[in-house]
Amino acid sequence: MVVPAYDVADYLPAALDSALSQSHQALEIVVVDDGSTDASGAIADAYARRDRRIHVVHTANQGLGAARNEGLQHVSGEYLAFLDSDDVLPANAYAVLLASLQRSGADFATGSIVRWDGDRLVEPPWMRRIHRPDRAAVTVEEHPEILGDVFAWNKLFRASFWGSAGLAWPEGIRYEDQPTTTDAFLRGRFDVRSEVVYRWRIRHDGSSITQQRSSLRDLEDRLETKRRSLASVEAHGSRDVREVFVDRVLAGDLPRYFAEIPGCSDEWWAMLHAGVLEFWGERSLTNSGLTPVHRLTGWLVEQDRRADAAAVMTYVASLGRPADRVQTSQGPRIDLPVIDPATVEPAALALRSYET
């Protein structure tokens, strides 16, 4: 197991305690202190003195991808796993994944997760959907929507597969999980488990990269990881997998960026507009698996209608509920008072049968 750590003194003990408390006790834990400026390195060293299963590597700060790759140079087990140092493992996480691999002979296994927000543990509905029912030794053609499970840390890999597939984490870029997990799903056979095997902590102190979406660097990195992941899917050569990936996976995180449109900088808007056209210019986001209001916002971004997109996002945020629906001669559609439907392509407003 590789545990990269950078300035997480408040969280690292809980992460390491959860690893050491696994019901599967045969563990090798490599903590990579990635140039921490707080007590993280000292905490890791103290744990290593108490438990021989923990080894600590101290490096200059290079970022998450590089820290994970460094940790991989120091592990020797038959299986590989990754734990972020501000998160927590349920006690049976690795036992579930390991038992699955031993039964199926698959290259890796993935389980569901819960978001740990304060005192609440919530399983995202989309994670619940793509992890049910259980599957054994399947391929991406059999379950292409699993490509939306982009996380490094809810999986257990055979080390032999990791090496033979040529997997590594991108360095110097945020959101490095998606290109590598995409390659893993494309190149291997995998088990899908419905059990929750990971507790992902949502931090509200501004230090998490997922709280910095309004920055140019964040958006640039997000688009680049999409670019790399899509290139892998296209090289794989399956038309059906590509369609699911573009419509249901690649578009999946856009709502969180659309929420940043009100008040965004000119440069950020220009980058978002260019990115949406790059990935969905030929196949509009009106075809995507986004919610109706986000399909509309995506279409507005495609059309470079910044003021309208901002108005829609501001209105929806103030509404606190789904947008109203109306029946028209063309069928049901969403109804937003901040935009004239006559100026919008009908497909951008239309509701699908399961949404009415």
C-alpha cells in the first residue's frame, strides 16, 4: 500500500490507524512524506517505529502523482493499493477486494465509496449505480460506464498486472487519477464490488484541490486529464465504449465547473468554452447524461453565451430544487424564467422520458 502525505498532520493518524486495523493483516505500508512542512513526516516516522509494516520515504515536494510513483519503487507485495492520507478505510476493505480477486483471477478489483462530509457518510448515487450488481473478471466492453470510477484508492491491483500494463501516475498535474484508472480498465479484466471499501473525506479548509475549481490552473489540469483519458479510449478502438465515455463519463464533472461560471474571469470562461467545444463540439452536450439544467448550461457554453449560462446557474442555485417543467407541442421541457426558450435549441431544453 502506498500512502502519499503532504501537510496532513491533522488527518494522517486516522488514515494510518484505519490501514493498520484492516481485518487482512498482511500489509506493507509505504508512506511517502512529500516534503511536508508540518509534522506529517514525524508522525509517519513514529508510526513506523511502532509497527514494522510501515516504512517511510522522505522526499522533496513533487506532488501526488510523483509521490505515488515513488512509493511504488519501495513496495514488494503481490498486490498494490493506494490510500490518500486524509481518508479512511473500512476495516474489511482489503479483505473484500482480495477475496474477490482470489475467486475471479481478475487483474484488479474496485469497490464503492462513501463521501465523509462532517459526521455524514453518503454513497454517491452514481457510484452505487455503477457498482451494482457485483461483476467478476469483466472487460470495459461489458461495463463501459465503470470508466466513471476514476479513483485510485478504492481499488486493489495485482502488481504483475500493474507492471505488464505499463501503468504509472501522471506527474506535475492535478486529477492524475483519471488517465491511469482509464488505462487500467481498458487494459485489464476487473471485478466490481458493491461493498463500500473507502471513506473519502471532504475537507472544507480550502486545502483540497477539489475546492479550487475557479482557478485557471485547476481547469487547465482538468481538461488535460480529460484529453489524455479520451486519447486512451480512442486508441482502444471501441465505438460503443467511446460513446459512453464521452457522454456519461467525460461530462460527469462539468456541473461542478458550471457552478463557477457566475463571477468567473474572462480567461477562465474562454478556457471552459474552448474545452467544451474540443470534447463535445461535434456531439453536443445535449446528448450527454447530465441533468436537464446542466445539458442546457453546456449548450450555452458551446454557444459562447456566457451571460445566459451565468444567469441559469445563479437562478438554479437560488432555487434549491429542480427547475420547473412545462408541456409544449414539441414535448416536455424545463422552464427557466431567466432565459427565453425561443433563443435556445429545443434539444437543450427537452426532457427525456425518465425525467418527466
